[in-house]
Amino acid sequence: MSYKVLTDQMTNTRFYSNINSLKQKLNIKPINTGRIFTSHIGIVFDDMEALHIIGTYDNKAVFKSGTEFTHLHFRGQNKDYGKCKANLFRDESKKYIFLEICRTIAFEKLLDSHPYIKLLKTLKILDHEIYLNNTAIAQHYELKTPYLDLTSNFDVASFFATCSYNENTKSYIPYNGDSQIGVIYVYDELMDMSIQLQNKNIPQFEYIGWQGLPRPKEQRASIYNLSFHSDFSKNEYVKKYYFKHSPSAAKRIYKKFDCGKILFPDDSASSLANECKKIKVFTQNEIEQAISRYKYWVSNDISETIVHQFINDLNIAIVENSVLNWDNLVDNDESFWLKKFDETFKECKYRLSSSHIDL
């Protein structure tokens, strides 16, 4: 399809000549300037990115990464794939979905044994347990889940929209593929969550932010939970914008994030995640958990016979103990991790509030 034809077809959609034009159209203001604002109800806030601790209805403390108040979230893709699905469901072969669920669970089990994660589970912030979502952490280390990555930072989304992953070098490079058109999705959290809560639905959107391990924080992460057949682009509170790729813009954004190193800081979890993405060796407990997840995420139509068929077809081996661990990769001294948490907590901001009281 030629660029001209594509442009004509998008006339009634939202098409921009480059990603900078799109940013201007969306009225994305500069952040981290130190500007002070006052809301219509008198709340004073600034535009500085930080870790903002917010409480949940079930008494968990979420370390939201980014600016304090935002209701728009972004997702960048360097090409239009048509449907926007969670990575777990892009290959609809059910046996391969089962295998990916096994791998994700294996990584989650590893996270449970990480000394920092173990410590964080014992700590509280003003009587709130620290919110940890192992599946979301796995998603940000490129395991496959029903979650779709979003970010509150437009520039972060722009990185993923203008760069591509090189399997040979295991790193990102400015996009130079065959597509002339990139995509930015814009999700309105405020509108969607208001309707979901009003209808007493379980919210599909979650802030992830800081989770002990570094990637979600650096990516100002949030997620949207999708079902097997869901297409994020069909959500009425999601808008899809197209832009024409520009080599100069891609290089500028690439350099802004230090060739991706800022968004993907090197840590021990990334090497183990890479191992998890390849394994076909699992414990019986991991297989049983995968069956439960499969029923919840995909379909109840999975019998013992089907599981055995999956295991045989995929050459899965069942072992007594996990083949992966943190040995020689992380410090096991609790004082080291307590100091690390204290350093992180110094970066945090939070507001005290009270629930409505009837007089």
C-alpha cells in the first residue's frame, strides 16, 4: 500500500506528518520544569516526575511513577498491527499460550524468592502493604501475560513508537523497517475508570510504577488487563493516532533515552527473564498453576487429556525443583536491601487524606 493511499484512507482518522506534530496536537506540555499549579478544588501540585505513593481500596500502597496527576496514558508502536492485543494472545495456538503461561509462572516464582521482593512483602507504609504485582513485573521483563503496557509519559511511548528491538544485538535501534507509519494509542483513564466503578466492574487498568525491580519505574508503567478476544483499540476511551516515521525524530528520541538503557536498566532479573523465555522445564506446581491461569485467562476447556497432549507436543519436562535461581546474581544481605529501600523512599511523595465523614 502506498503512503498516498494510506494517507487518503486515514483522512477521517487521525494522521500526522511526524511524531512531533502529533505531540503538539495532543497538547503535551513539557514536564519536570518545576511549574506549580492549583486545581479547581484548591490542590497545589507541580509537574515533576517522582514516585507518588497512592493508597488502594484494599489498603495497598502503590508507588506510582511519573507526574502526580494524569489521566491520559499512552502506548507507542512502530507499526499498525490492526488489532491491539496482549502479547500472550497474539499467537492464538492454545498449546503455545499454555507454554508461555508456564514460563511466566516460572519467572513469578523466581520473583517470590528475590531477597528484595521478600523484604518488600514484610514492609508497610502507614499501615498499607506495598503493592506488588508479579505478573506485571514479568510483563515488563518481556514474559507473556494478558496485560498491555501503557505509560503516563508521552516521550516513553514515543521511544517504542520510533524504535525497534534487534534480536541479534538484544537492544533497541531507531526504527528503519518497512512501515512508513507509526501508531500512538491514547487512553483516558479518568473516563474509563469512572464508568467501570459506577457500574461496579473490576477495573482493568492498574498503575504499576515502582515494583522493587527497576524497569516499571523507569517506564512510568501502568497496564490494561485484556481478555483472550479483546482488542484494546476497540475501547471507547482509546484513541488511535498515526504519524509518519522520521529518521531524524527516531534518532533524537533514541538518544534522549540513552539508546534505551534508561528504560531498560541492566539488572539480574533481565538475564533470568531471558532464560525463562526459553525454558521447557517446569515443576509440577508450576504446571498446575498454569492450568488454573489458562482456565481464568483463556478457557475452561482444558482437560487432563489436553494438558498431557500439550506437554507431549511441546516436549515439556517436569522436574522436582526449578532450574533457575538467583545464586551469585543478587546480594542476600537484608541490610543491603533495607538501605536500598530507604534510598528509594526518600524519592517518594504522598498526600494524607481522610474518607468522607457524615456529620
